[in-house]
Amino acid sequence: MGREDFPSSWFKFDSMTLKRPSRPPAGARARRRVPARPARPRPPARAVRPLGVARTLRDVGQRIRAVRLARRITLAHVARETGLSAGMLSMVERGVVNPSIGTLVA
């Protein structure tokens, strides 16, 4: 839909900006107003992990990394074998994410 599809009176040049009047000219087809969607509720604030959980995640990740390095296996190799991404495995090793049991078993 280009400019030629609208009456020329809809376009005014003011300070090099293209503006449309607040009301369409007589005889122009008015648009229906669509009711606004209600605002989405805000998600609850993330709870801060207790220190014990954070420490446990870090310890599990360090243990996984130590075993991987002791066996001289690359992160890319583990990713291929487990079906997890190298990024996810790295976050588990650093204790950044809370891995599911399924992730740990993989």
C-alpha cells in the first residue's frame, strides 16, 4: 500500500516529517478501533538460590569438569555423545545452571 492509495489531504509536510491529520477527510472510510489487549501479568521475581544450593551446583560442575579433563575428553566430544550443547555443558561445569536429573544422567 503506497502513498497513492490515500487521499493527498492526508499528508502534510511539516518540518520534513510526514504526518496524518487526526481525523480523515469527509467521505474517507473510517477504521474500526480494536480494543487493546489487557496487560500481561508480570512474572514473579526470581528467588535467590540459597547458598547451599549454589555451592552444591558449583561442586557438581567442578567434579564433572575434573572427570572430563582427567580422561582428556573435549567439551565438544561430550556434547556429541550426550546430545547436549557444549554451551549447556559449560554452564553445568561452571555451576551457572541448575541441571535436571536427565541432564546429569546424559
